[in-house]
Amino acid sequence: MANPQTSKRAPLNKAHPRTSTEIMQEQREQAKAEKAQHAAAKAESTKAVVPAKPANAAVALPDHRSDLERHLDEIAPTGVTGRLLKLSKNGEIVTADDGVPIDTDTTFIALVDQTLGGYIKFDPEGVLPPERVQGLIYGGFVPPPRASLGDNDPDEWPIGLSGAREDPWRYQFAVPLQATGTSELFSFITSSASGRISVRQQLLDHYKRLQQVFPGEYPIVRLKVAKFVSKKNPRVGPIPKPLFQVIGHCPQGSTVKPDTISIETDLNDEIPHLGG
């Protein structure tokens, strides 16, 4: 006959409770699975909404190049006119090929209607030429939506100079400038937010007003450097930005001496305060 006490205890033989280590391991595996599922859903969503990456040339515009220009573009392609000018890390306007600061008293004719605008992507290794989706903004070029260029996942963007991931596609202005003393051609390039605003406010908007008063004329400028304090990060201190000091105007394509009468007299424009 079975021991009654033994038969009574048998049903109480339950599974051994899980340890805290086992519970944490299960939670980690569950979180890993949820993350993988989210990443897969995000990738599928991106494929659904992002159109195919277009060609890097501005194919929407008609090709108005001459046979000579087309030939030169094939054997020696370039995206901008003349030597490049840019704002250096030290807050100076320099020639990009040698880093030499320019004389800030040099005067330039700003060929505003030849301004190049659009997106540019540099090769991370610096070996290949940059990819460009750019065109003449006064020639009817309209940049495509940023999302259509690809590289839309911020987690895969390269690490920039700031130490954070940065969009490899940047919107860039390239403004052709002709030195009045030597007729040498340059192009001032900028892709920073403050640089683009300077080009927009001090050149493009000014050129629009100039055409209303003096049709067919270009502004004459000096390249200076101004400084501003970032509202988002005021602790950084004054940040340099380009400043186009308009000092006069001249006829397009004319060889006569430019009219350097102050534009403040012509258009009642106030010349901004210059930074050091």
C-alpha cells in the first residue's frame, strides 16, 4: 500500500523557478529580436518611398555648350570657374589650392547670373572627383529633392570634422568672381549654412534689386569676414562667415572702368559692420 504522505506530496513537484540571470538573458534576446525586426521594417519602408538615384549631371537642363566647351569638359572636367576661394578654418578668405589669404581690399566683379548651385558629395578617400548634382540657378536649374540622391540613413553617414555623423550630400554655392585689376577668374564656394545665407542675402537678393535699378549690370564687391554668435551654441564664441561688401556696379561684358560709387547712394543699402 502506498504511503499516503508520499502520494500527497507528489503533485507539489513543480518546475524549478528561473534565476535572475536566466530572466536577463531572455530579455536581452527579446530586445535583440525586436531591434532586428525594427531595422528590417525601416529598410523596407525606405525602399518603398525613396526613388531611384538619378544621374549626377543636371540632365533636366538642355545642353547649351559649344563643341569646344563639350570637348574641354570631356578631357579636363571641372565643376567651377577659375581658382577656388573659400573661408578657411582660421577665418580668412584663401585660395583653396594653396591656402594663401587674399588681399581683402581686392575688388571683384560678381558674375551673379553664373552662380552654380546644387548638391555635392565628396569621396571619403579623396581619390575620386566629387559627385555633383548642380546647375546654373539663373539658367533654370532646380535641384532634385535631397531624398532622391540616396544616402538617406543617418546611422550610415560618415563621421565629419565635428565628430558627429554628417550628411555626405551638401548644398553648395559657387559664385564666379573676376578681379577688376587682373581680370583673373575665381569662384567663391561655400556649403555652410552661414555662407549660403551670406550669398543669398548679400549677392543674390542684391543682384535682384540691382537689376530693377540698373538692368544688365553686375555688382562690384570686396570679400570680407564677419563674425556671429551661434544661438544654438553660444559658448563656442564668435564664428567667422563670409561677407560680400558691395562697393559699386558695372555693365555686364563691358571693359569700361567699373563704377565704384557706393551702392548705399544708388540703392540706399546699408553696408554691414565688418568683423575682425
